[in-house]
Amino acid sequence: MHNTTRLPIRILRFIRLLLHVVSGFIQSFIYPFFPRSIQRRMKQYWATGFLNILNIKLYCNGKPPSIETQRVLFAANHVSWLDICVLLAVCPTRFVAKAEIRNWPVIGLLSKNVGTLFIKRAKRSDTLRINQHISDVLTTGDRVTIFPEGTTSDGTILRHFHASLLQSAATVGVQLYPVAIRYRNTEGNICKEAAYIDSSLLFSLRQILSQTRIDVDVTFLEPIVSSGKNRRELARVSEQAIANALSLSVSYKEPGKFSGRPSE
């Protein structure tokens, strides 16, 4: 079994993390008044600090889009709430998240202030609204990240990609970047403690704090030109690219049947 951190270190990390979150919360109120270039730097600096406090080492592979590249949509596999900080630290972007997060104390308001797009997953008709919102954001030159699995996994499988939120990519004609994320423990194995599966945020944080170090690999795969492709084609191509990068098989609940469930 890999090493775990001692209790005093966990407590110290937790206190530092709380202070960092409060700092981000305060900054989020002035964030909307800055130009996009400064907003991106603010996100990146805060996310990098967050990962450093948790001793999460980031390894970036592949070639992320340059800052000048317009109309970029990222489609990533989803393992943990840490995925957001990881992607912000590498390539600042806006995210699509479930509407429930908007009501979380502190985190909800912080997310809203920095431009998170919230979707009501249980309401299928909300998909049309959020796709239009994504299209508008992409058209203005900002980036958006979606998690097409619609939920998290423990990192040992890749769940079937739902196509609903890829409609915006097909409509606007963006460059779709598949992004593969993998967390590893000090032994080099998949770090299941980093995963957020059927647990509370507090329990998940305790699991992460218990690790002496977590390594995370973020791989930007070759962009997919979305023009001329429909959302189902984009879902399958991006899904296969990430599965290949992670050497994982895709888990289908109902093989061959498309589910319109929107992504998280």
C-alpha cells in the first residue's frame, strides 16, 4: 500500500486550502471586470496554487491550443472535481456544470462569478438552452470544457460519451480537442482516491489529503474539425481518441443506443 500523509500535515493542508478558496472567492467578485487575458491568468494562477497545496504534480502531454486559437471546445473524461483545477492550470476555460453546484456554499457563487455555465440535467429541454449559451461563448472567442460522460468514473474505465452538448460544436464549427486525464499515486498506479464516486465533497477531500502526492497526466489529443460532422460522430471520435490515449475500454450500458442525457 502506498504511503499516506500524517494527520498534522493533512490539517495544515486543509487550513491552507480553506484560505486559498476564500481568496478565490473574494477575487471572483472583481474577476468579471477584467479583460479576458487577465481573467485567464487569474484562473491559472489560482488553480496552480490549489494543486500545489494538495501536492498534485501536473504533467502536460500533447499540444494545447495557442492563446490565439479561436472557437475551441474541450471534451474531457471525468474522474474528479479536481479535473476543473487541473484544466484551469494548463489551459484556462469555462465549464459546463450541473445546476446543483450553483447552490453550494461559497463554491456555487465562486463558480457563477467566473462564468460557469449551469445545466439542469434532469430537464432534457434545458439542453437546447445550454447549447445556445455554449455557442454564444465560443463565438466570442472564449473556450468551454464539457464532460460528455455525464458523470465521474474511478479512472479504470471510460464511460459512454453522450452527444447532447456536442451540438454546439457542430453548429458553430469549432475545433474540438479531446483531453485525456489520469491520476496516479506514488507507485505509478491509477489513484482511485482522487476519484469522486458516490461520496460527499468532504469525504473526497479527506481521501485526497491522505495522499503524500498525486500525479496527474493531462493529454491534449489532435483536434477534431467539427465542420461537416454531427454531434454523434463527434462524440464517438472524441470518445475513441481518449479511450486509446488512456488504454481503456468504453463502458456501454446499452450498446448501440444513444442517450440524450446531458453531460455534467
